[in-house]
Amino acid sequence: MIITVSENAGFCFGVRRATEAVEELIKNKHHDEIICTLGKLIHNEQYSEYLEKNGVYAITSDEIERLYSLAKSGKRVTLVTRTHGIEKKTKEALEAYARECDSFKVVDSTCPYVAKIHKIAKENSSKEKIFFVIGQREHPEVLSIKSYIEANGYICADSLELENQLKSIKCDEKEAIMVAQTTQKLTEWKKCQEIIKKYCTNAKIFDTICSVTEKRQTEAEILSQSSDAMLVIGGKDSSNTAKLYQICKGHTSKAFWIQTSADIPFDEIAGAEKIGITAGASTPDNIIQEVKKTMSIIEENFAELFEQSEKETQKNIQRSNCQGYRNVYFGKRNMS
Ligand code: SF4
């Protein structure tokens, strides 16, 4: 069995940056300090449990006010925002709170790739333009981008939705701008580019899929083409893991989305000689290593079992040959 782990599997630069910032805060945590993240820092259950064990809890936007009251009453409070970015009005409110109260600290972990899209949206959206975002409507990153669009913003999940939208808009009267969610599927994004050019001759396209996502998707495509089975590791809420899974599924019927080594579908991958492993941007390295280790142990045991079974088979063949000779020379009678 050959096990290949994709080179760019696991934590990306943005997630690593955010998790290192929180880990640094945990290390230097003051005994009465409250550390929270605005939403789950990353889409990974095991990592969320790890943070909770270390006293870092995820809160919702509705709980910010209460946190701020605690800071005003003298408690040290640190709120960490996540890589997906936050909506403009929330960001402004947090900045104001941090300015007004020394005990209220904000650590902004918005990935620079996402911050770049916020800037594009701010600078390129107006009543005279139409702004398209290709991404998942309810995804926190898309919601944060949407909050920076000044006017005429449209969120389209895929090329089909984009085309339907374009059919109902007189595009050439306004300049069309298009960006993608950083983890958008490359093939879908390419289709969107062709479609917008067909309807809007003056379209301005910003290629905003992050380079890590691009590399990871390309690797997943190549690896799944040459593997008998693919294990895609990542949280069930992780949008970029979902896209990796879709890509792998397009090349092998044996693609499995797992969260940890406990989910490895042994029966389904039995007999596969080449197994590929990839993982979403929010999958910690220890989980990837655990999956790889489990597969390697199985491989070793499999070799041992195979050897044993071969020996057994040989013995059975010899026995049956002996029985055959006996039958030939002595006839079919009880030889015992
Ligand atoms: S996937 Fe890309 S955009 Fe998203 S956090 Fe990682 S590096 Fe940033």
C-alpha cells in the first residue's frame, strides 16, 4: 500500500497565524483575563475543544456588549477575530471599544487575503457599478465582504446563479466588478470568468482565490487521479474541505470526508493500493499525522496478515495435494 499525503494539506498561512496568536495569548494569560474568539476560530471540533480546555471560548456578536461591560468593570478582556474577517460595523464597534477602554483588547486575525477583498469591495463598489461575489451566501467570509460593498452587490453561489443574475441586469450600462471567496473552487471560478465576459464587455475581474487554496485544490486533483482511494480530512463545517472533497469525488468513487482517524472507512478502502490524503486549511497537523500513522499501522498489519494468510494457503494447497496423491494412489478412503 502506498500512502501519499498532499504537500499543502492542513493549516494554511492564515490559520497558522491566527492559531499562533491565540496560543501566545494562552501562554501569557493573566489569571483574571477573559480570552474569547468571535465565532469558532477555525472549523475544527478538536481544535475548538482544545481551546475550551485552555479557557478560550467562542462567543457570538450578540455577546460582545456583555464582554465590553465586563471590561468596563475592570476585567481584562481579549477578543480574537478569525481569519474569515468580520462585518464592517462590528469591526468599527470593536475598534471604538478598544479605544475607549484599556481593559478591552482586540486581536484581529483576519487573513490578509480576505482583508484585500474588503479593500477591493470598498474601493470598487458604488451606485455606478455592479459588484459580484462568487461564494457561499451565508459563509462568514462572504458576509464580511458583503458588508464592505457600497451598492449594487450580488452574491452568486456558482456560475449558474451568476448567469441567471446577469440575464436580468443591463450590465453594459454599468461597470461590473467580480471577486471570489478565497476558497472558491477553481474550475467554477474559471466558468464564472467566461460568463461575465460574455455579458459585460467591460468587466473587471479580481482573482481573489488565495494561492494556498489554489495549490491545495490542484494537488488534490492530481493526487485523486492517481489514487485508488482518497481521505479528505477536515471539519464538517469547513467550506474549503467541502471543495477538496468535491474535487476528489470527481476523480475517484472512493473519496471519503473524515474528521479524525476514528472515521477511516476501513472496509471501503480495503484492497486499495494507492491511498491519497489531503486536508482542509483548518485541519491541525497532529490529526493528519494520526490518520497517516493509523494507515501505516494497518499497512504493516496487513502485510503480516497477508503473509500469514499466504502461509495458510500454501499449507492448505500442500494438504490438498497430499490428499490428491493419496486419492490417486490409495483411492478415496479414510487414510487416518
Ligand atoms: S485559506 Fe487562504 S484566505 Fe483562507 S485563511 Fe488560509 S491563507 Fe487565508
